[in-house]
Amino acid sequence: MPFHSQILKNGLKIIGETSPSARSTAIGFFVRTGARDETPEVCGVSHFLEHMVFKGTPRRTALDVNRDFDRIGAHYNAFTSEENTVFHAAVLREYLPQAVDILSDILRPSLRGDDFDMEKNVIIEEIGMYEDQPTWSAYDHAKKAYFADHPLGNSILGTPDSIRALTRDQMHAYFERRYVASNITVAAAGRFEFPALVDLVEKACGAWNGAAVGRQGIRPTAGSGKFEVLTKEKVTQEHVILMASGPAADDPLRHSADTLALAVGDDSGSRLHWELVDPGLADSADCSFHEYEGTGSFYTSFSCDPERARENLALVRKVLTDVQRDGITDAELQQAKSKILSRVVRGSERPMGRMQAIGMAWTYLKQYRSVDDELQAFEAVTLKSIREVLEKYPIERTTTLALGPLAGLEK
Amino acid sequence: MGQDVYQHTFPNGLTLLAERMEHVRSAAMNFRVPAGCVNDPPKHRGIASVLAEMITRGAGERDSRQLSLALDNLGFDRDESVGPMQISFWGSTLARNLPPALEIYADILQRPRLPKEELEPVQSLAIQDILSLEDEPRQKVLIELNQRHFPPPLGQDRRGTREGIESLTPKIVRDHYARLFQPRGTIMSVAGNIEWEPLREQVGRLFGAWKPGQEPELALGKTPPPVEHIQKETTQTQIGIAFPSVPFGHDDYYAALGAVNVLSGGMSARLFTEVREKRGLCYAVWATYKTFKDRACILCYAGTTNERAQETFDVTVAELQRLKDGIEEEEVERVQAGLKSSLIMQEESTSARAGTLASDWYFLGRVRSFDEIQSAINDLTPKSILGYVHRYPPANFTIVTLGPKPLKV
């Protein structure tokens, strides 16, 4: 599938992978900004701003934005992570010009005061919704415990207090600083003509401010090593997360780390599955690898009847210690590779999947990664490269967070 | 749009459906066996879920681990789900790995070992599944809403009850399997880069000797009272509202779909606009359509902070009732654009296509063509949707709330 790229004079990057057999086109605006780029006084602003982007521009009210997207039958949304804020839409190809028009327009939002006040309520509702979900809550607290004063520990949603205290001017200042052209990549995948896309984007975004912007605090961390128990009497199951450090998003070892996490904790046929879920000791147990700019981390988690939490924690620790000492077997490696091959191929069959993949690769690596590049990188993983991951990033060196009814969960 | 859709019903009653999608490298499979949880005997509620979990723990020549490893080595990602009417087996992988995966599924469906030593761990998982629902208030309210809206056992939750699960023995589970797993009424669908003739030949060889049995009968009980509050100290109050609609295949089906989409088809639809965008009352609010062969409903959900729950409820119900007052041309155009774009984008997903083939066959006994659906969408008008709304007005609500305080309903 042919790849194309171009940089506008103001620094805005445009990339595209064209696929003539696709039925649709997916397009995303990747803004390299997120919770890690926030100072404590504007905690939650990246995510709140993501909501405000849909609230209108000089040309469109909030209702116009939603109506214009719906008129072209777009599948559209946005998300905010620690490092990225992404606005995306999938449309039938004849509607690509309209999709570019709406997305580029809303990326210069009016941030009107009354919309700002109204949307505060929605954000506080969203925080409340997640508070009632212990799985998510445990994940958020585990990140805080592990990253401690590292910027990646910043909360994405913020707190009801931080959101109430935020002013429209603070948000506007953050917007002016972070949503500059040089900090944005436009990625498209599916059925479209790249030169025509460049024309559309250049007309719409060519005049955007091109000032340079950086990111502070890019550094690795091995985590705090803390062991925290958060007692929530009304929660039914005990939710436990163990975090350990791993390679960064641009580290060639990341494919080995991904493969290792799959062998340890995929939802079928992994070590944790056989140890905890298959015998019915825990209702879920898994391990996944997350990569960030400058560092990465393994998240190992399980949830179970509180009475079994202590013995399950010991079992999980034993799995991690065994893997640290002996690595995984060749059979486990081959099994993990078969699954990855199938997932990478299937994930690439929809334009939305490819758009996200090339957009993220460009944001983190400043390079194009084709499906075959990714397949080859996973094919090249060996027991030796997995050993290298374990030597550099011991998976047994964990920070632990438990959330649930238990008062204590001693080691 | 040209479609390559095939169908064959074998003499024992098993129906095979397939769609060839040349532009992909993968293939997806969906097997539906008419053994859903409505067939759970009252004293063994939860048995369908236990059976679905046990059935992959060893089959034919392979024990539990060998079976899991064999599928993993084919890159076959899979899942079993228990619905009211059917147990579904889903899976997808590279198209060339589908035939060997089907050989394994022939064992799972016809020769499961259902080993007695696996029952206890599976019971433990099933009970934890019930307990963990307490940590998922949104799911809890929707489950309760279904149970109150439909007569039992139609709306009952697949998880069953703790007592039902604890009452099971290996023999009870095996007898349940023997009674309900059979080719008559079983649908198998495949979509992706496949060849029809070899597929039909293989499925015939693998499943042709499967013996048909009796189709189970279903007796409906009395629907419980329609209003319920579940007391729970949560940050948000969860609200569920249901009211009757027409089933899939009914003359008014597309108009009903239109009405649901006027309410909740995109971010400019009525519920999102009125409840969230204009009033900032909640983060999540939506409506969806749920159908059985002979009855259906529209389900609405909203989750909101306790202080704003009453207003959220009142505004949501007012929006449902406002449907009768009129629908604009513009709204219908947006609904049509959304439905058409979903229809076309579905052609990019093998698992979405496999699912649609199977559900079309289950409800209609045929697969709808792309052109048929597109023309039904094109035919929607404010008048046709409004006609449906007047024939089946939003009324006779089933209402379930969960939170610290009941609402005035």
C-alpha cells in the first residue's frame, strides 16, 4: 500500500497510506499533547479541551459540529491519553473534503465561556462514571503510585476540584501553546488521493501558527516500588495491579516486550491464564505492555474474591519471578508470534486501524511503518531479545496497588 | 454493490452461510447453537454459561491445554458468548488457518469432553462473574431492565444465580449439552477470503453425521412489575428505561430503526443534544434496539450524578414522548447518512459480516442483500417514521434505577 508524506511551511505534517480496495477513508488529527504536558494548576485541561473542541468555532455552533459530522454519516470521536489528543473520523470517500473541513475548523475552537461552564458538568459526570468502576479506578491509582512525580503519573481526567478551578483563560493559554501546527500530524488511510488531501489540508490549516513547542520531562523511570492498598468497602472484588518498567516507544526492544507480555498474560493460553483464570482462582488476570515517550511499562493485573487475593498475589509474583529467572519457552514464543501475526493482519484490514497505526508511528518515530515492517519486527523477536528485555527491565521489580474491600494485603 | 454470498442447509438441519471478501487476508467465523440461557431449567440457572466455559476445556483427542494451544498456534482469537436464545462461538484468523480451526470446532461442538474435574473451577468463575457485576453498576442496571421488561425466561441474565450454579453436577451439565447441542437450528457463518466449494465440502464432512434432536419448547412466565429501584451507595445514579417496539422482519422494522436513530443515531441526535449538550446533565446517554423473533423493545440508558438524576430522567422521558410531535426532514437525512455509511463500512470487517449473515438467517431465514437494505434506508421519511411512532408510541415504560435514592417516575 503506497505511503505519502508532506510537511507544510508552518510545520504541520501530513501522511497517508492509500488502499484502493478500501470502502472508506479514515482521517485523524494527532496533537502531541496530553496529561504529561500539564502543570498541576491545569490538571485535566488536555481532556477538557478535547471536549471543548467539539463545542464550536466562529463558523459553527456545537450543534452544527455534530450535525455536520452526522450529515456525512461520519464515524467520529476523539481521545486523550498521557501523550496524545487525537480527533478522528471515518467516512465514505466522497465525503473526505467535508471531513477535512469540519476537523480543521474545530481544531481552532472558540472556547466560548458559556459552553465552557456547561461542559464542566459533563467532565465531572465523566469522572463520577469512572469512579464507580473499580477496574478503571485501580488502573488510575496504580499509575499514580508507580510514576509518582514523573509527568506520566498525571491524571488524564483531573479531579472534580481541579476541573471546577480551571478557567477559560487557562485553557486558552494551553491551547495557544500546544495546538500549534508543528505539534500536529494529519494521518489518513483508505481510499483517497494524497495530493488532493494535501490541497485540502493546506487550504484549511496553512495559516495556523507554526511556533515550535517541546515536551519537558522525557526520562525513563523504574517506578516508585511502593506497595499500596486502597480500602473501598463498597467494592465487591479485590482489584490488584503490579507495574514494572519497560522499553520506550522508540526502543527496538518494544516488539520483544510486547511479545513477552502476551506470553505472560494474554487472555487465552498464557501463564497467568493457566495459573489463575483456568483454575477459577481469579475472574480475570492479564499482562500488557504500554509504551510511552522515554519509557514504557508492563501492567500485570487481576481481580478476584477478596479472600483469595493474598494467595493469588503470591501466584502472580511467582509467575513473574519464574519468567525473570528462566524467560519463556520456545513454544510460548511461537504461540505468541502466531497470535500477533493474526492480530496485526486483522487490525490492518480497516482504514481506521491503519490510520491510527501510521499516525502513532509518525508521532513517536517520525517514520512510516507498513504492516510488513511490523510483521517482520515481530518475526525477528527471539528468546535472546526477550532475555535482553528482562535484563534491562526486570519484570519482577514491581510497584503494587490493590483496590477493594481488603484493609491490608501484606507481602 | 456485488456480493458473493452463499448458503447451504445440510440434511441434518445445520445451515452454512458464507461471504467471500477478496480484498482481505482474514476470515471470521460465527457458530450459533440454539442453546441459549432461556433453556436453563429454573433450578439450574446459569448452566448455559457454565457449559459455554466448559465446552472448550478439552474435546476429541485434545485435552484443555492442547486444544487452547492448537487454536493459539493458528492465531485464532475466539470467544464464546451466551445469549438468550443461542450460545455463539466467535473467532477470526488468517483465512488460510480457518480450515484447521474448523476441524477443532467440529470436536468442540460434537465431542466435548466436559471433564468432571473442570466443573469446580468453572463454577467458581461463574460465581465470580455474578459477584463482579456489583462493581459494574451500568451493566447491572441494564440486566435488571431486561429482566423486568420481558416475560421470564426471555429477559433473564445469562449469569444465572449462585444457587443454580452451585447445584450443578458433571452429569447435569452433560445431559444439558446432549439435550441442546444439535444441528437443527444451528447456524454457521463465515466471512472473509474463503472459497465456497471447499468450505461446503469440509463442513459437510465434519458435521454431516451430527444427529438432529428435538427443538426445545419455551413457556413464558409472567412479567414482573415494571418499576424498580436498586439501592446502592454510588457516585452516579444509573437510569434504564424500556418500551415495546416491533421485531426484526416486521413491516415497521426500518421505521423503528429510524426512530431509534432519531433519538440516538449520532451526536446530533435528540438524546445526546438535549440531555448532554444543552443541559450538561450527564456523560453517557443513549438508546438502542433489542429484538427477539416475536417481540422487541427500545432500551434507553443514562448515568448521572445523584443530584441531577431526577432532571436527567424527566428530560429523557420528555424526549421519548416528543417523538410523537413530529420529526424533521433534516433529522431523517442524517439518520439515512449514518445507516448507509455503517452498511458500507461493515463490508470492511469480516467479523461484522459473519455476525450479520447469521442473525439475518436466524430472524428471516434468508440473508438480506446490500441493495435491499440500502433501498429500505432510502425509503425512510419523516412520515414513515412518525407513522410507526403513532402505531407503537413510547409508553408502558419499564423503569429501573440504581443509586442512593429512588426517583419520582
